[in-house]
Amino acid sequence: MMKIIEIDIKRLNEDKYDYLNELFSFPEYFGNNLDALYDVLSEKESFGVIYSDITKADDYSKRIIKVINMIIRDNYLSE
């Protein structure tokens, strides 16, 4: 069964990678950047995401959301 992650955009805007680490449990070597985010999420089992109030995402959070959505798409296409 696919895990569904709920992402609170307000928390994402405030805490970025610390908040994502709470949700996804990143390895200690995680580099707190978009490339590292793609790499570690690529190693996770397939997951889905629900975003709360996505219209309020700041510019960097929008970039994070794009990376997360790319991972979801890539995992879907590879199955």
C-alpha cells in the first residue's frame, strides 16, 4: 500500500528541510538542497502527497514541491 504524506505548506515555508526530515526521515548525510532532496526521495518507496493550501507556497517551497512531484511521477512511470 502506498504511503500518503500530508505536507503543511505553512510549515514547509517556515522550516523547509527540517520539516521534510520529520516527514521523510532523511539520512544523516542529507545535504539540505534540491539535488539532495531528489536523491534521497528517489531512494524511498513510492509515496503520494497531499498539500495543504498549496497556493500559499513561497518561491523556494514551490521548487521543493516541483522536486517532490517529479519523484512521484518518476516512481509512477518506473512501476
